[in-house]
Amino acid sequence: MIDLDRFEADCRRDIPLLTAMQLAFVRYDELTLTMEAPLAPNINNKGTAFGGSIASICLFGGWAVSTLGFMENGIDNTEIVVYRNNMTFERPARGLLNVEARVAPAEFGTVLARLGQGDRQRIRFGVDVETFHDDERCATMRGVYVVWLK
């Protein structure tokens, strides 16, 4: 069982930016991590969410949901990094950011199988992240991450 509060505390300790952005973990279930962040610490000069904050949250969300997925499956000796990403900003966010980061179960299963067999190669996999405000999507990110055993 994943202790999401402990994972959040560990992430905040290791990545101080998360505290500055007031990013909070809401829920993790079935390879989906839900997070939220208030507008105030992530605001730009136009009174909307700063694109850099949204991008940072999305990139972090991809790493975090992957890390949680591996932990949930008993694989704690991984290194995970973003390889590339594609961001689309669809509309301004003027309040609380709700973020959902997801890994496709079938693709993740393939990665898990390779890691479980001791594959020492760098394995690529995709993560999708969506950012919402007032139930309307504001931004999307498709990230390709790389994982390998330490």
C-alpha cells in the first residue's frame, strides 16, 4: 500500500520547489496521480497561472506517477528521468489547478515485466498529464520518460 502523505513529504524535502508552488497530492489510484496547486504562488503578471509553473507541475507529475507505480509493484531501485515532452496550453487558468498524471496500464505492464526480469537497459514509456481549472482543461503534456535499474 502506498503512503501518499509520506511520499509527498519525501518529495517536498527533496524538491523545495514543490513547497513553493504549494503542490498537494490528492489521490493515487490505478496509475493515476491527482494533484492540486493554488493560483497565488503560481501566478503570472496577467493574473493567470504561469506557464512555467504548469509545465513544472506536469513534468513532476509524470515522474511522480511513474515512481508510485514502480513502488506499488515492489520496484524501488529505479532512476526515472524525462526524455522529452510536448506541452499544449489550451486556455488560461484563473484559480486552483487540478492535475491528473496517468500511465497507460498496458504499456506500464510491459515496462514492469522488463524490469522484473532484471533488464538493465534504459526503457522508454509515455505519461499523459492534464491540467484543469473549473473542470475545463487548460493544458496537456505528453511526456516520454526513461527508467532503468540502479
